[in-house]
Amino acid sequence: MSANDPAAPGAAAATATPTLDELRAEAMEWGRRPRARGTWYVTEHMVRAMRAYGWTIIVGAFGQPVLYLLGLAVGLAALIQQPVDDGGQSVPYLVFVAPALLMTSAISVATEEFTYPVMAGFKWRRYFFGFSASALSSRQIANGVMVGAMARMAVTVVLYFAFIMLFFLWLQPGATTPATAWLMIVIGVLGGLAFGVPLMAYAASIEDDKGQFALVQRFVFMPMFLFSGTFYPLAVLPLWLQWIGWISPLWHAAELGRVVAYGKEVDPAMIAVHIVYLLVLTAVGLVLSWRLFGKRLAK
Amino acid sequence: MSAVQVQAPPRGGGVRALWAGNPQAVIQRGLIAARSSSWVVVLSGFFEPVFYLASMGIGLGSMIGDVETSQGISVSYAAFIAPALLAVAAMNGAIYDSTWNVFFKLNYGKLYEGMLATSLGPLDVALGEILYALLRGLLYATGFMVIMQVLGLNLAWTAVLALPAVLLIAFGFASVGMAVTSYMKTFQHMDWINIVLLPMFLFSATLYPIAIYPEWVQSVIMAFPLWHGVELVRGLTTGILSIDLLWHVAYYLVMIAFGLVFTTRRLRALFLD
């Protein structure tokens, strides 16, 4: 008999006419948990919503690493027989490409999860307004979207990492340093956030869908994927194309990945630059998202 | 009572029930509708193969040097991948127009119900929609061919024939794509398209010769349409012609015929029977 349970909020209403203070206290009581854990509630929603395309996620997360590693890394590696000269260090082609492919997978999850779901939350299905009408703050909503996407990135990157290790065991035994290689998982998620969180801010600012995301895919993601030293060292490109790599979160993440995967020799200052750049992009994106979510939800 | 039977229109068979000879009405409708859509998005499709060509041609090209084609001649890496990227662009353009576009018109726009309520038959709609998809493919292919010409990647005059070849490829993919789309009911089903296209793109002798694979993998790849398209276009742009190219053409002719019949039957089953 929940109505007689004195612990349950709402019990007061059944017994006597409550005062304003009692009502306020009751409302505050109901809102306490959502206020405290709002981010996680939103995360839960985002992750549950992913079940609608769960099979795609799973097939993509299994299929992409296998296809890319077989198709590009093994296929191209057969063509590029001599090792890659990566900043004076000689690296087998497969070992060179693998970290960058892993980072790309995280970033491509980011391009999916930080675009259309955000648009749907504001415009098509408007669930963010529903969240906002409850005890959740706009900041928590933005954070929840981010954590939900992180969860999917983590799944993808962990699988990718597992496949890379299997491929290396098969084709390049001893080429990686397992003690640090697992850090690629952390770097992958960070790289995905550095690209995705600013994208979330952009998505929150879009009022009308005029194909902006398709343009982001074609003119931001695609060039970044192709010109960030993913398939060959950035230094191979002419200088007038190298800037794409310098500003691209993919390049910074891939460079870090190469450090932990096979001990690429890099100036420690550069390692700091890579990490700080990725963190700054994420932080700036998050602050922008908070503001844009707040503005739009208050409208 | 035989007079009445003669006057009654034949039901359930014959070309007249499927075809009013007016697919251009469907194409025209597509062109008019395109005016209100975002032309930047349409145009952007052209850049994808260009970016690939630049990235792979410059970067990998400097590491790989020359590559031997299946016809046994050695060409620069950029000249090796450019025709493949052209074929891939034709495939992608045709597939996106004949799947995403058709999916929306089929499930949300309810466009075909309206069209089929007129004198148009399912074959008019199928052919019109597919030919419309080809226009976009032709646009991309022409642009890319110009770039290839400027960069000196067209190695023979026969490269001109790559344009009709690209249309053939696009026609094949568009007609099968539309047939497959008619079975799709939700957005998530559409993701399967990418799951099929990505391995085809990666393995069909696009970025490296097929010869690096063991025999049995090669025969699997050869069963898929993109490989035939890549070989056909590559043969034409490098100017190494052989009678084998006709097999690739035949593959696509069968694919087109199959796709058209299949799509027409599906449209009829969905909306008329």
C-alpha cells in the first residue's frame, strides 16, 4: 500500500491539505535525485535510444576494424613493402596505420552520435525539452549526451584495439608494446571527444536541417581523415597541405597512439602539445555546448 | 457476352499494364524538386573522390611509385587509383540517389502512390527514377574526368569512353539499389547499404591490385559488381583495350535488366496488386 507509506512523497496529500512549504519540500524531495544524477539519467536515455540501431553499432564495431585492417593495412602493406619512415624511425606499414585507424573509428562514431541525435533532441523528437521541464539542467543534458556518446566510442575502440592486437599477433608479432598500447583506448575516446564535443555545440546551434551534417562529413571529416597522416606520415605531404593535420584532432590523437603503440620517438613537449590540444578542444566544445543548450532550452 | 470481355482492359499481364512510355515525366519531376533542395550538398558529392585522389595520389603515390595493372602495364599510382575512384563515385552517387531518395519518397513522401494513380506504370516510375539518378552520376563523373585530364591521368584517348562506362555502372547500381530499397522499412535498414558498399570499395582492386590476394579471395571479389566497373574504367583510361572488357559490360547489362525487372515487379506488388 504505497499510499499509506509515510516515506513516499505524496503521502501527505492523501491525509491532509498540505501547506505551501510542505508542497515545496515535497517537490524538492522528488527532484533531489534527478538534480544530483541528472547527467546519468540523460546518459541512460541516450544509450537506450541506441538500441534502436543496436545491430548497426555491433556490426559496425566488429566489421569496420576487420575490413579496414584487412583492406587497407594488409592490402596496402603488400604494396608498400619497405617499412615506413616515420620521423627517422622505421616502422612496418600495418603497425604505422593501425593506431590512426583506431582513432578514426572513435571520431567517426563521434560524427554520428554528436550530430543527428542532438538535432533530434532539439527539433525532431524534442526530448531535450522534456528533460529540461524536469529537474535536469541544460548542462546535465549536454553532459549526458557526451557521456552516452563516450560509452559507444569506448565499445568501438575497445573492439578495435582487440582486433589490432589479434592482427599484430598474426602478422607483426612483437611490433607493439602491450604495456602501453592499451592506452590507445583512452586516447581514442579523448580524440573522439575533441572532435565530437565541438560538433555537439554546432549541432545545438542549428535550427534548420539544410544538410549541414552532410557537409561536415564531406568537408571536415573526410579531408581530416585523408590528410592527417593516417595512411602515411604527415611529412610526406607538401607543406601547404600539412596544416590540415596540425589542426586536426585525428592527427594529434594518432600521434599519441603511435607513441603508446610502438614507442614512436617524440619530443616530450610534443606529447604535451597533443594532449593539451585535445583537452582544450573538448573543454571549449563543452563550455560552448552548455551555453548553447541553455539558450536553446530557455527559448 | 464475349463483346464485354474484349472491351475490358487486360489485367495482370502485358507491357501495357506496366509502361506508358513516359519516364521523362518522372525525371522532370525530380529536376523540378531538385531546385528547392540544397545544391551545396548535391555539389559536395563531387569532392569526395577528388579528396581521395589528392590524399592517396600525393601521399601514398610518393611511397608506392608505379603499380602494375591487371593488363600488365605499369602506371603511376595516381593513374592507377583515379579510374577506380571514378567507378566508386559512380557507384556511390547512384546508390545514394536510388536508395535514400527513393526510401523517403516511398515511405514518407508517398510519391509513387500518386504517380501510379496517373497513367504512369511501374516501369515508367522505375526507369524515370533511375535515369534521374544517372544525371547526378554523369555530373560528378564529368567533373572528375576533367580533373583527371588536367592532372594527366588519362593515358589514352579511349578515356573519353569512360564516361559512358560510368553511366553504365551507375545504371546497374541504381536499378538494383532501387529494388533493394523497396524492401526497407526503417532508417536502420539503410545502414546495411554501407555495410555492403564499404568492403566492395576496399577490396575491388581500387587502391591496390587484386593480385595480392590468394586465388579464392580474388574470385569472390570478381563476383561483385564494383570490380567489373573498376576494371572497365581502368582499361579505358589507361588505353589497354581487350575483348575482356566486354565481359564487364555484359555483367552490367545483366545487372541493369535484373534490377529493372525486379524494381518494376516490386512497385507493382506494393502499389497496384
